[in-house]
Amino acid sequence: MEIENNVFIGMHTTILKGVHIGNNVIIGANSLVNKNIPDNCVAAGNPCRVIMSLAEYHEKRKSEQKKEATEPVRLYRERKGKEPDEIALHEFFWLFSDKPDTLPEIWKNMNRITGNETFTNEVMIKIKNSIRI
């Protein structure tokens, strides 16, 4: 078995002897990896198979995150009777600001963690203008 760099392996996954897993791979939980998995992909299943490229997964997650952000905002408003603050929205901070230079400190820290701060700041401005929550 050989596992390259930047590989995420989901819980309860079994990897058989002699299998090679490439760089930048996500293996879904409960998978049975019985053959080689190439670089830059998402794979899952029993037996494990490539589901999509990492680039396709990234685009899918960006789209889904916009949808996922609306649910906590709606529930927060419903249950608390007020607008959520930066702490309540820390996971989705970039969806709620169009001014990267004036972000609250908790959001700045989240932005630094992503490792692509410049890109995220540019995207925040574009996304803010395209979504209404």
C-alpha cells in the first residue's frame, strides 16, 4: 500500500495491500479501496471508484455552500428573532461581506486559515453581489 501527499481518507475505510493512492485525493467514508486511485480526484464506494475530479468537487462545494448558508441564517432569524452576527456566521463569513479590508477579526482569522486569502477576498466581493439571503 502506498498513499501519496494530501490524501483525506474517510472513517471506516479499508485499503487493501498493494493499492496506490495518488496525490490530492479524497476517499469517502466506508469505502473499500481495492485498486489504484489516480491523483486529483474524489473516490468512494464498495468497491471504491473515482466519482469526480477534484476540480469538479471544488465547483460543486462552492455552489452547495451558498445553499447551505441560507439554512442557518433562516433558523437563526426564526429562533433568535434577530440577524446573526459574525460569530454565528463564522463558517460562511465570506458570503456576508463585500469589504475584505473591514472584516471582523474572527472572519479575518478564518480567511487566513483557508490559505488563499487574496483569492477569497476577491470572491467575497463577487459573491456578495450575486446572493441575497
